[in-house]
Amino acid sequence: MIAGAGAVVSTATPSDDPTVPSFTPDGLSVPEWAAQWGDWFVGVPLRIVLILVISALVLLALRRAISTVTRHVAEGEPAIERGVLRPLGRSEVGSVLLKANPLATARRAQRARTIGSVLRSTASIVVGSIAAILVLDALGINLAPFIASAGIVGVAVGFGAQSLVKDFLSGLFMLLEDQYGVGDVVDVGPATGTVEAVGLRVTKLRDGDGTLWYVPNGSMVRVGNKTQGWATAVVEVDVDYFVDVEEARALLEEAAATVAADPVVGAYLQGAPSVTGAEKLAADAVGLRLSVRTAPAMQWEVARHLRVEVRRVLERAGVPLAGQREAFEAYQERLAGGTAAVDATPADDAGPPDGAATAADASAAAPPARDPRDTPVHEVVEPPEPPGPTRA
């Protein structure tokens, strides 16, 4: 309104009433509530979208990095063989060495994949939890009640599923410490067998009868790994009580040397064999022990070859095992009799013309009856009396 010359020109100011429209610089009017909603929509939803997008990108990058690392570890591929350095690091010798031990390769792959699965799950939980907290904070929600409720729920779940948590933690530490892996022969108390799979909750064992055992990791109080690092092949031999111990030791050393010279089995031996005498002393036996260090998981194969060779050298030297003196002597007599029968000629036959032996000759040639209660020790301490002259 113009009151006259020199009058003050009054201008309209925006009202604080939200029902009164506001004026934009271009002259268009916008309600105050619409402007406030626009500011909120541009602020809070955009922040939430940014939080979700950044969280997804971070999670994708972490999972991809974990997958890449675990894949290289599982395949046994060194860092120099990756990317542009692959032509420099790749060699035929290296490829052969990586595939030389299939059990070690399977074990490494199992550990890498299991640990990679754990890491990916952990990354998803951590990133998802952080993103959820940031979104709730952007919405202006008080987080204190949620945190308190989550703590109470966590305590309840921990008490209710403590055995499950125990299995998971035990499995994780077993994998990280490399206590055993696929292909190992382990003794875990409840079962003994070959490991077929290792998980975070259970371990699968296949025993000698073919039974597949599912053993919870939390129930393993102790684990005995029979195929890790190196092993020992042990053969215990009980010889007759009156056998020369030093002679028996020399024969066992000869058997071990023969096995060590084998081009196939000898490659599994690591070090010189050891023979100890008088490990056992009984009324009719003296125990000897033959042991040799072997490659892992090969102690049973080496022990089998050692037993075969020990039996051969003892038989050749005429050394009976404990309690087998009479049977061994009878066996040698049968062998000697068979050899004499083969070497004999018809001219050497001094029997009757018809070739039949009389009953008296058969009874004289038959050995005297033996008391079944007697032992080889009785025969040495109380030798049988020689037969006296026959009375007329």
C-alpha cells in the first residue's frame, strides 16, 4: 500500500502457519508441509539406500576375496602362479609335486573350503548387523531396548544350544590347528577309523568294518592321529625260550635289511630298523621287538612285509617260535623225509620182496606216546628215559 510520497513500502513475509503457502523464488507457492516432507524424503530414505548399497558392496567384496583365497589354498596354487605371474611360476615339476600326495591335497582342500564357509558366514553376519543398526539409527529409533532384548535372547539361546555351540567351536579350532584331515586314521575315543569328512559340527569316520561314524566335535576329549608326520612299524616276535637271543636278533635285523632293500616298500622306511631283545620273558617264550620309522599311513604295509620276511628267515635258520618246537621239528622231519623219498632209487629198497612192512617194524618205528600235559620245558628238565632192552 502506498500512502503517499515518502511513505514506507511494506512487503509480505511468509507466515509460520503451515496452512499458509510459501513462495519460491520463481513465484510459485509450495505448502510448508510439502516442503518438510520433501526434505525428509531426500534425507532419511537416501541415507538408508546409501547404507544398504555400501553394505552390499562391502559384503560382495569380502565374500569374493575370501572365495578367491580359499580356492587358491584348496588348489595348492602359490601366489606366484596367479594373474600375470602365472607364466613365471608355472612349471611341470611344480605341478607334479602338487599332485604327488592326493591325501594331502584332499585334506588341504577340505580345510580351506570349510574355513572359507565359516569366514563368509561371519562376514555376512557382521556386515548385516552393522547395516541394520545404521538403518534403525537413521530412522530415529531408540536402539537401547533392542540391544537389551538381543542380549537376553542370546543368553537364552546360549543355554539351550550350548552343546551345538560347543560342537561348532571345537570344530573350528580343530580345523585351525590342523589336528586331523581327510584321509587320516584317527582314534577319537568313541570310534577309530579313516576320516572321510570334517565339518564344523560333526566328523565322519569310516572304521575297518565299513561302518560310517558321525562323531560330534564337542564329544572328542582326545584325538590320536596315526597318520600325521611319520609313523612306526612294530613287529613283536616271541621265540622259543632256549633260542639264542643274539642269534634271533641277528635274524630279525637280516629280515629288516631285506625289506629295506625292496625297491617299493623300502622307499617308505625313514631311518635304520631297531631290534631289541628280551622285551618279554615267559615260561616258554622270549619276546623280541622290531621297529622302524616309516612314512605316514604306511606303517601297516611295512609291518606286513616285515612279518613275512621274519617268518622266512626264522624257518630257514631253524629257530622255532614260542610253543612251536615240537611242531617245527615234525615239520622239518616231514620235509627231510619227502626229500629222501624223492632222492631214493629202487635199488636202495631193503624191505621185503612184496614191499610191505610188518606190524613189528611199524610199531618199532612209531614214536612213543607223549603225555599231553607235558611241555617243552618238561622235556628239557626231565628228558624221557631211553628204551631198555626187550625181555624175552
